[in-house]
Amino acid sequence: MPNKGDHNILVIEDNPGDFALVEEFLLEQIEAPIISHAQDYKAAKEILAHRDHPFDIILLDLSLPDKTGLPLIQEVIEIALNASVIVLTGYADFEFGVKSLSIGVSDYILKEEITSLSLYKSIVYSTERKKIISALEISEMRARSFAKQLNNVLEEERARIAREIHDEFGQQLSGLKMSLTSLKKNEGVRSDVAPIIDVIVADVNTSIQSLRQIANELRPVLIDKLGLFAAIEWLVSEFEKKTGISSRIYVDIDQPVINKMLEINIFRICQEALTNITKHAEATMVNFRIENNTQILTIRIIDNGKGIKASTLHNPLSMGLLNMRERANLIGAEINITSSFDKGTVIELIVSTNGKENINSRRSFSN
Ligand SMILES: Nc1ncnc2c1ncn2[C@@H]1O[C@H](COP(=O)(O)OP(=O)(O)OP(=O)(O)O)[C@@H](O)[C@H]1O
Ligand SMILES: [Mg+2]
């Protein structure tokens, strides 16, 4: 009894005998399948370009008159869109089979072993797997978009708190300082009170400095005033002052015009990298390079510290490292963190500044 279900199948097969067999197997197992036939790659491309309904499955013979082997698989996968590609071949080359699976083929079946049931099973598994993968992709997309929104809200909130601290408390403390200074100048004030007022003014000054520092860490004013490069230069000089770690920074003269969210995420990644060096690296030197080349910004932060263990580097619970990767992902950048024991750590961030290209999908992660 044939099975029901939507099965829109394209068979790419040049051998008429093999096609007839495959068609017979399909009709045996599936009730009213929609079968299209292409005898070579060119015809398949034509059919795929002009199809009315998307195909669920493509059954692909590996040796066509106009294309064969891996190049054929790669091209078919590229034009297959949502269809699962099942390779039918006469060769029992195990390594080739594994390789074809790794580049996106759903299954690899030897023609001599094929039965109507094994073909049907492969079709069902492939379509079900495709459904699960699509659901996972949608769910990942939702999670990423939620993370992006959360990140934006967080940064806006930080900026708001920084403004509040700076404008409200900062103004109040400055007012207090002015009142104390005029109180000291007042002729009626006892002479032994004046030194006490000086101490209070000094305390107020320290508080103003601390507030500025907190506000700046929440939202570096320099980013908004002078842009990313100046903010990073400030970050590195603060880092050197605080830690005493000798720091060299090279910054390209050309500063790209990029949006605030991109700037703030790049800044946060650099901030986390330097905080990690302060906390963990035991480094004596840091090299910071920012290069801006043909709409690609490359930032390298190199320390000569003790390095990050491979297990830590790939540990999903390393929240700081995870955050750096997530932020890079949010802005479509590539981040490579390479480290080896006692040889220091290199963090490389590659960002497209033209606002279009997603480097993340163009290049693969190296760690
Ligand atoms: N530059 C570095 N040199 C040496 N070890 C590092 C460096 N950066 C990170 N590590 C190691 O990797 C671990 C994970 O770093 P991560 O930033 O994820 O977490 P954390 O800094 O310990 O905590 P958090 O960032 O969440 O406050 C650190 O605990 C440390 O052992
Ligand atoms: Mg950290």
C-alpha cells in the first residue's frame, strides 16, 4: 500500500534504465508522487530555476554527461534551495560518501544495494531531518534577534544611567562644591572651620571623579564625542595606567563612519579582552592594532601572558568569551581567539564597515 504525503521529487539521471527503476521504486512506495526528470546537469538547472513548487527531494546520479563527482554535488546543493539531496551512485567509495555528506548531502546510496523500501526510508529520513533543521534554524534566528534587541536595550539603559549619573549627581556635587567654596569665603566663618571645609571639598572632588569614572565605564563619552578609535585609545591608556602592563597601540588614521551599535559592540569586546588580560593573563606586554582597510576593520589584541587552556576556550560557561563571540555575531563580524600555553593570547576581530557584508557567514571560525 503506497504511502501518502507530499512528495515532489526531481530525479537527475542520464541512464534511462536507472531512471525507470527509480521511478518504479518511487511509485511502489509513494501514493501519487510528482516526479520530474532531468537527464543532465544543465536540464536540472533549468527545471530548478523554473519550478512552480519547490522540490522536497532531489535524487542525484553522480556521473552525468556534463558534470560529475563533487563539483556536481556542490552545484546541485547550491541551486537545490530547500530540497534534500540524495546521491545515487554506482561507486562504493566510503570516503567520498562521507565527504559528500559533510558538504550537505542528505544521504548517499549505492545503486546496486537500492530497494524500493531503502529508497523510501532515505526519502522520509531526509525530509524529516530537513524539517527539524529548519525548525532549529528558525528558533536560532529568533534567539539571535531577541539577543540583539536585549543588547540594544541594555546599551540604551546603560547610556541613560550614565547620563543620569553625570547630569544629576554630577551637577548636585558641583553645586555642593560651589556652596562650600563660598561658605569658606564668608567672613563670619571661624578660622578653624576653613581646613575642615577644604577636606570636604577634596572629598567632593574625589566623588565627582568617581562618578565620572562610573559614568564613563557605563557609556564612554568619547565614543559619542570623538568616535570609536579615540574611545579605544582611552581604554588602552586607562588599562596601562591601572595595570602597569606596557601597552602599545597602533591605530589607522582613517576612521570609518559606522553606526553607534557597531561601535559600542566593538568597544565592549575590546573592554572584555583587556579586563581578561588584567584578571587572568599575567602578561607584561600588550599589543593593540586597529587597521582599517577597504571597508574591513581588523582589530588585534595580543598579550604575552600565560594563555587560555583549550578546554576553557571552548567551554560554553566562559561567559566573558561567550559574550565576545555573541557580540561579534550580532554585528556580523568574525572573531578568532587563539591561545596556547605560555605563549599568550591573540584576539582578532574582523568587521565589515560597509554595513552590508556579513563576515560571519563569509568566513569560518578558526576556534
Ligand atoms: N587573556 C587571557 N589570558 C589568560 N587566560 C585568559 C585570558 N582571557 C580569558 N582567560 C581565561 O579564560 C577564562 C574565561 O574567561 P571569561 O572572560 O569567559 O570569564 P571570566 O573573565 O573568568 O569571568 P567574566 O568575564 O564572566 O567576569 C578565564 O577565567 C581565564 O581562565
Ligand atoms: Mg572575562
